[in-house]
Amino acid sequence: DPPFTQSLAHNSMEAIANLVTPKTVTKVVIESSGQERIDEQYSHLNLLDRKIFGDKTLSIFSTES
């Protein structure tokens, strides 16, 4: 079974942000639960949009502003 009930979004975003450099164009789309921590910025990745679908949240990050 996939880890649908584990809170992995914040730690995953921190790990991804450590791999991204300011010179690369990067987009990340991540799904999380509504109660899960997800920041608006991770290093060079800034939140572009956030959509809520029931108890799930879809967050879109990019190095472009």
C-alpha cells in the first residue's frame, strides 16, 4: 500500500529544494493532506498556486516568479 496517510510533503519539498539551484528552471507539483505542513517557500522554490480538493491540497512551486 502507498503511504497515503504519512506526512511526507514538507520533508520531500525540503529534500527537493536542496537539489535545486537558482539557475535551473524547476517546477514541482505536490499533493498533501489539508492538515499537513507545507510552506510557501523552500529555498529557491516559491509557491505559485494552491488548490484544495476536499481533504487534499495540491501545491505548485517554481523557481520562476
